Amino acid sequence: MNISKTCKLTMALAGAVAGTTPLTTAVINMEGFEGVAFFGTIATKDPTNYVKLQQGKLANMGDAADLEGTKLATTVDANSFLTDLYKPKEQYVQLIITRTVSTAVGDIYALQYSAKKMPVAHPATIEAETHISPEEGTA
């Protein structure tokens, strides 16, 4: 089976112009998945511009708690980041982007994987296709 039927891709946060306010992704419900990888770009490298993961039992993340050791800062301007959370202990997770030095942020995606039920449906905001051994020719 191909990856698009076993994983769920969600745009968790639309890109943001340069600023210093923190940003929070959409809450990702982990029910039915083993892990989630968040990825995207942060325009300006600085140790005070970083991402971190949080989890909680409540869908509104009213009980959100930082996850130890998940702070990640990019080391080169405009580098992408990828932070992978396998088997979170709570049902809901989110990514926080701390921006102390003014920086823009690209779109942030959440890729949930190891689905317990397949095939997986992607959100309506993701246009998805699957191609299995297509012939060469006009796309």
C-alpha cells in the first residue's frame, strides 16, 4: 500500500509574515495514529526562534504541556525543520513556534502516520492523488 493511504497530511498552520509573536498550529487529534511529524520553514535562524511540541487530553489544549526535549531551532536561514513525535501519551498535540527575533514562517504541515485503520482520508484542503505504475506520457 502506498504512503498516501496510510498517512494523513494536514496543513497545521498557514505561513505568517515576519513578526515576533508566538504561533500555534492547529490541534492534531492522534486517535487512530501512532505518530506525527511536523515540518515547515522558519526564515531567520536564531537560537531564540524555535519550535516545540505540546500534548494534552483536552481537544482545546486547555491542559497543554510542553514535551521535554522537543525544542528545535534551525541553524541556517530559511532551513526547513522536521520534528517527529512517536506514541504521544495524550490524544491531542500541537506545535508552538517561538519567534523572539523577527522572522517569517512558511506553511507548517502535520503528517500523521502508522494509521490503525486504512485507507486514510485527507482533509478537504489537501488535493491528493495516487498513481500506481503509470505509463510514461503526457501528465
